[in-house]
Amino acid sequence: MKGLINDPEKVVDEALEGFARANSTIVALHTDPNWVGRAVKRESGVAVVSGGGSGHEPLHAGFVGDGMLDAAVPGAMFTSPTPDAILAAIEGADTGDGVVLIVKNYTGDVLNFEMAAELAEASGHQSRIVLVADDVAVENSTWTAGRRGVAGTVLVEKVAGAVSAAGGSLDEVAKAAEEMSAKVRSMGLALRGCTVPHIGEPGFELADDEVEMGVGIHGEPGRARVAMASADTLTDELVDAIIKDGEFTAGNRVIVLVNGMGATPAYQLDIVYRRVAQRLDDLGITIERSLVGNYVTSLDMEGVSVTLASVGEDMLKLWDAPVHTAAIRKGF
């Protein structure tokens, strides 16, 4: 494949090294095994740790910092981190107040995080696991039992970090994360498949007049392969599926995330957001906060996902709480 790559087998290590050096006041890279922690470890507070296969940047390492994650564990490309790497992150991040592990619902991630949590418990680290399964596209998928965890993970990580920063207990941080996980819904589409560097060819092919509707963030099949249509028509299909699933109704207040998959121009994400806003206006649903950009990517996939989360005043305060990470900064 054509790209700014030295060795396809070393892209994760070299990317992590560059990321850490570029953000050295925020994060520190630990190696053998790889995990990313804060540049300065907190003295107290519940640690919030997440992770998963690489290829979804800035998720998760981009969200390590004040007000969000204490550590992120990047696996190999599209591959769950191993239990020893997760355990190293737990041990490195835990201040003694316990660790909340936020895990996207993929079978490998769930198994490895559960195993690491058991090992950590055996050596005295308290932990809670919060699953994210926000993708409404399919009930089960290639790599999951149940729904996939996708872009809504950003919202879960943000509120968990906010509760921890405010001094919340282990149970309180886990509860806030669980509440957001229960409220958030997402769905995405792909116009073009992504290429894993060490494989060198797209994971799936789409004709110029085809769209994969409901695609997963690794290129897993969605609901259907549909005909290319206008941005408004495709966006309507995403919004309709989310609205139906989440039982969003008039009077609801929501946070909206329009997320690029890695190779979608910013102006096209804005066009999608425009249509999402129009649809929610028509439904009497109030957009309280919004985020548009690349937050949970799929390498160089061309596509977009839409995420809605129904929120009240308490959840909005957590969303608005100060955060200082490589990918999201506000309030500092």
C-alpha cells in the first residue's frame, strides 16, 4: 500500500513513539508491553483505563489526560491488547483507589480485559468493567456476541473521567460510565473500505455506486449494501435507525457526535451534521452539545458514523467538565 510507512510490521510502535513525543506534556509511553499513561500520574483518584486494537486513533491514547483516561492500552492493528499489557496499565495507573475499565464490546477485548482484571484483583487492585455496545446496526457481528462498541465510547470515557476528577468513588465512576453506555446509540456507513498496513489491500471492496450501511469500525459487514445516494438520504438512514432504537422522542436533550472514519473530508462531516441537526429539529429533540471530527477512526476508511446520547443536566455537567488530552481540550 502507498503510505508514510517504514515497515508495515512496526507501524503501531513507531506511531506510538511519535504520538508520545508530540504530546510529551500530556502522556508517557511505556513499552514492553505497550501502554500509554499520563505524563504525571495522579496521587489519588479512581483510575479510568481503556484500550483496544490500534487503528482507531485518536481512540484511546488520544483521550489520556486530565479529566478523561489515566491509561490506554493499544493492541496490534485491529487486535485486542493482551492481558499482560492491560495488567501493566492497571498496575501503572492505579493510585490505590481502584480502576474502572471501559471496554468496547468485542469478544477478544472482553475476554482479555476480564482476564487482566482477575489477575489485577489477585494482586490487590480493585476494578470494575463497563462495556460499551452502542452500535444499533446489528444485534451480533463478526467479532461480537451482542452489539459492537463503537464511537459512543468517547462519551463514556469522558463522563467516567469527569466523575473521577471530581473525586468520585470506584462505584460512582463505574455507575456514571454505565449510565452513559446505556443511553448512547451509534451507527455508521462506509463509502470505501480500509487497508490494514501489514495486509496491504482493502478489507472489502465497494463499487463507486455502493455504500455499506451499518459498517463496523473494522470493516465488518453492516445491515445491507445499498445504492449510493445523497448525503441527506444516507444521513437520514443512520438517524432513523438510531432514533428508532434509542426511543428518542420530542423533548429529549442530546449530545451529538458526527465521527469521521479516517478518510472523510471535514466539509463532508459538516454536511452530515447539518442534516442530523435538521432531523432532530423536526423531531423536537434539542441538541445540547456536539462534536464533529475524527474521534474513532478505522484507519483510512471513507465513511461516517452518527452518535446520539440522551442526557439530563447532570450528564451535561460531566460532559462540560474540563478535559486536557491530545484529542479533546476544553475548560483548562
